[in-house]
Amino acid sequence: MALISLEDLDGLDDEQLDDDITDTPEPMDEENSDRLLAHWQEVGRGHQVSVPPEMTGPIQEMTRNSQQREPLPFAPVSRHEKMGEVVYEERVYPAGKWACVTRTEDLYEQSISTAFMKLMRFICKENSAGRYLGMTVPVVSSVHMMEDGNTFGKDVLTAFFLPTEFQSAPPTPTDPDITIIHREPIRVIARAFFGTTNEETVLRQVHQLWEILGVRDDVRTDAFMVAVYENPGVPRRRNEIWFITRNL
């Protein structure tokens, strides 16, 4: 889900938010549980998405395990810097199994929000293993770009790489909208940005990366990916734009 600014979160100051998103092994009391749900609902309303009360359990589970995340492995290819700062990196990500949801909402941010809630429920016990599966980062959304270079296709596929423990024998999702697919290795050009991930901010980042790269025949122009590393409760969360190369 995309973020709204802290200033928009009525009744939640910085200290309260820190408490809500801090990893805690203890069960939350009802007050903290209600406050955390209210925070996510406020985030959702900012992007015209409803977060139902039944998301309380998955939200608590993800919050308790927020510091136990398995990074998606990759092989670095090159790093491009300017004035001591990383401008973009090229990486190769391995083949593997991903849990995926495709949504076709009016807005990009609505599609990724509703898809992520489905993935959260799958991760948090709505699966044939009947247990919390563990989280990998980043969560990656695949977007098609229309020929005008300024409009997103409506179908957005949001996916997370299954943890190592489940790569050989993935649990079956309870939700029929979730599919487990095998993806071949991909090579990407990645550029980091921070904050919200809606159509406006993502399109701006896409254009900026194209300006940096210039004409590249080896890079696809019809599709890109958005990688999100932190949950919706984190201020200025880390994201990346991934351009997909045609060859490894």
C-alpha cells in the first residue's frame, strides 16, 4: 500500500507511530491493536482503499515480525555513482517461486494496496501449511507502460519471493486470486527513491531514470517494476524503480 504523510495521520504522533511499527514479541493489547488498525485504515483512505477489520490479525503478525525479513538474493553487476552517491545499480535476480496477485483497479495505488492485503493474509496463515510463512523483501509490482510513455496499463501484478524454506515445496494459497509461479532470472537496472508509491510519484521516477540512462536498446520500454522494502507504516519507506533488460 502507498503511504500518506505523518501529518495526515490524525491523532498519531511520531512516538505513537514508532511504537506501532516496532517489532514486539508480545501480543498487543486491544488499545494498541485498534490504534494500529486505525493507522492502516487512514493510510488506505488516502488512496481510496478500505482496510477491513479482519486485517487486524495479519497487520499484528506482520508488525511483530517486521525485523525478521529475508532479503531477496541477487548478484551485483555494476554500480553507477555521481558525486559519491549511487545513481543506479545493475543486478541479476535468480530464478525462483513467487506468490502473485493481479489486480485491475482504477488507480495503480489501489491495485497494489488490495493485492498486498491478499498477500499479507496468505503469509499470515491463510495457506495449506496453516502457519506464518515469513516475509521476504522487496515486494515487487510489475506494471505495463502504454505506448505514450505516460500511462500505466490497468493490470498490475504484485508478488513476493517465497522464503527459502518454501521454495522447493510452496504452500497452497487459500485465496484463489493468489497464484504461485516460477520466474526465470532477470537482470534489472535499479534506482532508489523514498516515500509514497502512487501513479504520480512512480511515473516521475520512471521518467527520471530514463533521463539518466538515455537511449538503451537493451532495456524494455513496455514494462517496469516497483520494489518496496518496508511496510506502509514506515515514514519515507525505501522503494526502487526496476527497468528490465532484454538479456541477462
